[in-house]
Amino acid sequence: MAVSAYVLIQTEVGKAAQVATEVRNITGVRSADDVTGPYDVIAVAEADNMDELGRMVVSRIQMIDGITRTLTCPVVNL
């Protein structure tokens, strides 16, 4: 069963649109939208397991120029 997570992303000023576009192009990211509030972009990501999801966030998403911080919120099925 695949795992999903919301990835809340803070960016440098003026970089949200560029970051959202780049995040959308990552395999496993289902969507990435510009938002207002304390975060600038919210992405929905999916992977086969938590380890793969963590690697996607650390080695792919966090490496995008303009990202200053991420917060990954895994989806739970209660």
C-alpha cells in the first residue's frame, strides 16, 4: 500500500511559483499549489513506503533552489 503526505514548503520571497512548478515535475508528486499563509507551496506526494517518501523529500524536493524549509505531514487512515 502506498503512503501519501502533504509537504508544506516555505520559499524565499518571490520564488513560490518557480518552486511549485519544479516540485510538480518530481515523480511521485501528485500536485503542488501556491498558497498564502505561513507556507508558500503545498504539495501532495506519494511513495511505496515511508523510507522512499523520506528520500523523495530530502534528495529531490529539498534540493530545489529557493526552498528554505519543509514540513512533511504523512496521511493516516484512522
